[in-house]
Amino acid sequence: MAQAGVDELFDVKNFYYLGLYQQCINEAQKAKVTDADKKVERDVFMYRAYICQKKYSIVLDEISKSSAPAQLQAVRLFAQYLSSPDKASSMKALNEALLGNVDVNNLMLPIIAANMYYEEKDYDSAIKALHSTESLEASAVTVQCLLAIHRLDLAKKELKVMQEKDEDSTLTQLAQAWFNIYVGGDKLQDAYYIFQEMIDKNQSSSLLLNGQAACFMAQGKWEEAESVLQEAMDKDSNCPETLVNMVLLSQQQGKPAEVSNRYISQLKTSHQNHCFVTDLQDKENDFARLVLQYAPA
């Protein structure tokens, strides 16, 4: 979000974007802001960091369903969506909130909406939700969605918009790295260096390390990928992206089946709604039906 002068919440937001969620929470808790809007913005990022740590109960308990500001209500809805097995009711509540949203200053609702649609793999709706929201974060999410639907041409245009606004921002650099990974080839090394520069300036996070691992795996550099993924495991042994990448790495390296099965079991236990798990379960169900179909009578 563009701000005139010094942004007193820069570190709070930057930690969040880098995947350094505990640092984001710590910085938010000690940030001394007096402006009411800034307080809401600080709390928005703090509670989003709690969501990324899967501490949904903190968000649901501390954000009032009736009296909290609209931007925090949007954050609460996301926590409700992620924590509840009843996704349909949360999506219904989201659609009603979007229809009733007349507050042009509520920039968080479109971003939360896009994230929820992204989780549903409804990328077109995610892009539409962000259409009239002008912020670097909205553009970054748009780039992610466009890459997910293989619209490299439109992603390149959106990335250019970000670069014209602020080429050096963390979000612009991350979007550039995602774009480079999608393009592949020589661009993979460029993406790796973007992640490395962020680590050097700040510190490593699961998000940044998995980005580097993706670069290595796309180049067939499995030993290098294993090194950074092991560091990611040390950071957070239950991060779903790390576990998925460890599954792929174990299979590519020809490790015993029980190694990758162990990671898959952990994913199924802790991240039942992750796209990797749902896709895998769909394939397992299809296979089971085929076995029954061709089994001897």
C-alpha cells in the first residue's frame, strides 16, 4: 500500500510478506501507533500472521464478529474459512460481504476474498475481486492467480505495473521471482538470487527457502534442493509446502517409499484441505474405483 513519507508499519508488513510471521507479530505488538487507521492496519497484519501460523482461535476469539472494523472482519472471515470444515457457509458469507461492501477504503476485503477464491481454485473470481483494488499486494496476488491459469502474458503486464509503482519493494521482488520460476530456464537462477538477497537482508523463512528449493528442483539440482529443504524443515517441520517438496525430492532421489509416505501421512494428518492432499485423495479414490471395476467377480 503506497504511503507518503515513512511508513511506521513497514517492518510489520515486510516481515509478513517475507513469511517471518512470528517477527511480524512481535513487531506489531511493540509498534507504537496513535492513528486509528494505522492501529487497524497493524492489527490486520498481526492477525494475518497468526492465521499463517494456523492459530485461528486467537483470531476468532479476539476479533469481535459484530463490532470490529470492517477490515478486521474480513480477516476474521478468512480464519473462519480456514478453520471450519464447512467451507460453503464461509464462501456464502464472503459473497454477501462483497455485495454489501460500499467502503472504498476497505482494501482488505478484496484481498481476503481473492485469497479465499484462490484456496477454492476459483482463480477467475479471485482476479475479479481484485480488479478495482490498487495496491502492490493486490497486484502480487493477481500475478499468482494469472500464473495459476497459465496467463504468462497478463502476469507480465501486472508485474510491469508493480515495477512502475515500486520496483524494489518486497512484493514486487517476490512477484518477479514467481514469474521467473514459471518462465524457467535461465530465469531460475535469477529467481534464486532474489530469494537469497531477501534472506541476506533479513533472515530465512520457509517461504523463501521453498522458493529456492523450487529453483533447484526445476534445474534438477536435487542435492542443493535437499540442503535448503532441510533448513526449511528445521524452521518449521509442519510447513505444508516444505512437506510437499520433500515428497517430490524423496521420490526423485529414489529414497525408500516409506520416506515419502511419512511426509504424505503428515500432510494428510495436519493439512487435510491442502490442494496436494485433496488432489492425492481424489486420485486414490479413482484408483480404488478402478480396482473394484476390474476385480474378479
